[in-house]
Amino acid sequence: MNICKDHIGGMTFLLLSVAYGYYAGQIPLLPGDEYEPFTAQTVPNALAMLGGILSIALLVTADRGEGSGLKLRGYDFSLVAKLLALVVFFALALEWIGFLLATIVFLIGGYWLLGERRVKTLLVASVPFAVGIWAILTQLLDIYLAPGALFNQIFGG
Amino acid sequence: MWDGIFTGLSTAVMPFNLLMVVVGCFAGTFIGMLPGLGPISAVALMIPITYGLDPSSGIILMAGVYYGAVFGGSTSSILINAPGCASTVVTSFDGYPLAQQKQAGKALALAAYSSFTGGTIGAIILLFAAPALASVSLSFQSSDYFGLMILGLTAVAAFSGKGQVLKALIMTVFGLMIATVGTDLSSGTPRFTFGNIDLIDGISFLLLAMATFALTEVVMTVLKGQHKEEEEEMDMNSLGSMKLSRDEVKHVAPTIGRSSVFGFLVGVLPGAGATIASFMAYGLERNLASAKEKLKFGKGALRGLAAPESANNAASTGSFVPLLTLGIPGSGTTAIMLGALIAYGIQPGPRLFIDNPDVFWSVIISMYFGNLVLLILNLPLIPYISRLLVIPRPILIPLILFFSITGVYLVSFNTFDIHMMAIITVIAIFLKLLEFPMAPMLLGFILGGIMETNLSRALVISDGSLAFLWERPLTLSIVTVAVLVLCAPPLLELRNKHRAAKGEATDRGPEAAINEGEG
């Protein structure tokens, strides 16, 4: 039997529904809730059931025709992984070095990953943009952007 | 009603709101022209900006972006045969051949006129239909609302195209599941938070919308390697004349009229939206054409361009009817607007018409302004706006990523949200590779909370019995329609298979081509 996209999808959601149903049973109930027609568990339980039924239906009716298999060739997963890692790094950088520097690093990193290598372009497309956004946020819109924790530790918060 | 219209008019003509329409249309046109980014992504990118505005200005901006994006999508369909979104795929059938015949200017102008007429007719019908529906829906009870939400959710799944119904339903349930994360509003108990403080408030709608539409769409273009493709050169000097002759106008006028009304009606159906309207209008027009004209379709027929363009704009307007009167979004884009309205503390639905007439009417009136702006300002400026597309992709993509991430961060100031976005993007890419549609999930997520509240009310009133589903005639009829909508596509498919087995030719029309109902 060929494993096709519908099988993977159906199986994923079946497992998800089972796990969801298990945790739905763990939701604490209030005293007296057993006599109530509607509790915090009602909808989650119904959804777990519904999810289970639908995913089994998808598994049963899965399209096994040609082109239904999962094809991963031709996709650039490593670049996407690097970009998402850059996003996570941006979140960490925001806490440590503040909005302005984090933005510049994020943009230069993004341009670099996507193939831009000219130093001038890297700088021109990031520094003025980041400074501009930072100025609009802090000066024009009066939004407080916390300086990075690193600066607080060096210069005292 | 006239009081309301005047209130709306006075809100809509405030200089700031007019500015919002213009800015929205321009921003929307630009984003809509970028291949891969459609109206949903464009509207999602605007949410953080609208948080700082008052509700009417915010919604006006979003509505402007919506039209702009649909218009921008048609522009790239015509000029470079790269539809920005699903609802303008049909536009390229006849629009691109026209551009190849050095009649790009004419095609763009016709697209703009058809969109304008479609939008205008849509806005006029909306003007009368919405208040009428709103006053009827005042008598709705929680059981009816619960029925309507079920109808909305099943309709989205049912219209999602051949072979996609089950997947769309699963995604709807997935969206409903995500909506249960966080503190339960009725009992105050935390659900599915796993002891994480950041999840106590649940997952924010903005975060989910940005991660699944803005971030994922951009990352998908990188995944497919589209960022390396050079943008096809557009020669702006050979656009040709933008004028239509009198004969041509006479030729397409009935088509535009028909398709506008038709598109509006399709748009009103919850879940149908602009994509399906444009495909169906094109099919309808081809069926109505004479045998000789039929041959021209697909090779640059003016009618084939006018029909989907007027239909998709009228449908965009039509999808505001269920949103504004019942609080049930008709498409992915209006689902995002619903989320934004709820964030403002405004609950769209029958009460909106009474409680916030300024929002209700100014949206309707600014829709008309939006159409005017597109026609008067955007059309002549198209050659200049499309120059912006020359910005190289390696520069553009990180900027869009930056805007989507900071859009979420600047609302919550919590870096946990950024990590969450990255995780959701990974999940969304996995699901997209498996061909699961995203719009039903967002719809399920947004309607989940309201649905649970209404279900709990209905169940408490009927003392735990499910009899409320059939005791009230109104609820019963809504639920029956929902069941019919859900059962019709699989039954039709079975019948077609049966016929095909008998050797009969089956022509399912262009609707069968719709695999992405995310309009």
C-alpha cells in the first residue's frame, strides 16, 4: 500500500484528536458540574470525537491516485529552516540587544540568507529602514521600546 | 435608515477616513500584485496598524486594502499571468492573452471598469439588503446563532472544492480546537495551557492570522524557490490605449450587469466568496455566449475578462452582508475583519446596526469610495505602482517577514509570541504540503468562542437536551440547510462517478477547477 498525503494528514489528525481528547478529560471541573448540562469539558470532548471521526473518514477515503504521494523534492527546506531560526533569533535578540539593533541584525541576516552579498546593499537596505521604524515608533507614536537587557546590565537599568 | 446613512456618510467623508481609503487602496494594490500574497495576507498585515485607530477608520482601512488587493491581483494576472490570489485566477484566462496582443491597457481599463461596476452594484444592494437582514436577525436566539455558525463553518468546507471537503472540515475542527486553548470563559478553568502562563489568555487571533497567512505565504515562496525567479519584465510603454470603444462598452455592459448581481448573491452565501463567484460567472458567461463567441473565450474575449472581474468585486462586497448582519464571515478575509472588530470590542451581528450605526454605515459607504479611488487614482497610476515590484525579492521577503513579526510583537510586547509564530508557521507549512486549506481553520478559530457561548446558553435553556436543534422552526431550517450544504457535494460526486462509470460524459464546469477556496 502506498502512503499518500491523505494518509499522513489523516493519521496526524487522528493522533492529535486522541491526544486532545485525553487532555480534555484532564480539564478540572467545578464542584457540582456533574449535574450541569454544559461544562468546560463539553465542547473539547465533542471536538475530540468529531476530529477522530473526520480523520478516520479521511484515512478511509484517501486519494491513492497518481500524484497523491508526498513529494518533497525541489523544496528548499534548509533555507526555510535558516529563516525560521533567524526569526527565533530575532525574538531572543529583542530581549538582549533591544529593538533597533535586533532589527538591523535580522534584516541583514535575512538579505544575506536570500543571496544578497553586496555589503553596501545590505547596509543601505537595513540601517536607515530600522532607524526610521524605530524613530516612528518611539518618537512619533510614543511607544516605549525596552532597551536590551545587555545594555541594562552594562550601564545599569 | 436615512439617519444611519447620513451618520455613515459624515464618518466616511472625514478627511482622515478618506485618507485611510486612499492609503488602503494603494497598500492593497501593491501587496495584491506580489505573487503569492492575496487579500487575506494583505488584510492580516494591516491588523496591527488598525489597532491604533478608532474602529470605523480601522475597518475602512481594511476594506480599502481588501479591494486594493483584489484589484492588484487582477493587475498581475493581466500583466504577467501571475495571479496574486485565487479570486483573480480566472482574470488571467482572458486578461493575459489580451496583454500579449498589446492590449494590456485596454484589459486593465476593462478590469477596472468591471470591478468598479461590480463593486458599485454590490454596494447598492448591500445598502438595502443589510439593514433588512439585520432587522430580521434581531429575533434570533442563541440556538439560531449556534445553527448559523454551524452553517457558516460547513459552508466553507462544502465550497472548498473537489476532494477538499473532508480536509476543510478537519481544518475547521482544528481551528475550533485551537480556540479552546486558554481560560474557559464560563467556568474560569484553564484548558490545554499545560501550566504555561503565556497560554492562559489563549492564542491571539492576530498571531494565528499573521503566522498562517502572512508568514507562511512568504516562507512558502522561499520554500518553492520562487524568490530566485526574476520578475518578468513589464514594458510599461507598450500598455496600449486605456480607452474602450462605444461598441465594446455595449458588448460587455450586459455581462457586467449580470455578473455583478450574480457575484453579489454568491458572495452573500457564507463560505463561498470571491473565488467561486469569479469561476461561476466566467462559466455562466461562456454558456450564454454564442457558439462563435465561445471560441474566443480563453484567447482574449472581453466578456471573459469582464465577467469574473465584476463578479469577484461584487462578491467581496456581498461577503460583508453575513459579516455585518449576522457576525458570520463569508470568507477568509472577512473572518480576519471579524477578528479585528471583536478586538475593538465591537460584536458584529444584528446589534451592530443599532449599537454602532457609524461603523455599520461608514463601512458600506467607504466601500463605494474605495471603488472610486481604485478607478480614479489607481488605474492611471498602475504603471508606477508596478515599478515597486522591481524591488528584488531577497530584499522584499525579509521586510515582509519583519512587518509580520513586529506587527504581532508590538501589540503584546511578548517575545513568546514570536516563538509561537515560528512554531505555527512550521505546522502550517506541513499542512500546506499535505494540501490542507488554511482559511477554514481561521474561521473555526474565530467562531469557536462565540459558538461555545451560544451552545452553552442554548443547552442551559433547554436543560441539557439537544432538542433545541429541532424545536424552533428557525433553528431547524438553518440546521437543515447546513446538513444539505454538507451532504450535497459528496452526493453530487457520487452521482458523477456513477455516470462516468456508465460512460456518460460529465461536465462539472469550471467549479471543479477550484481547489483553493481561500478568497
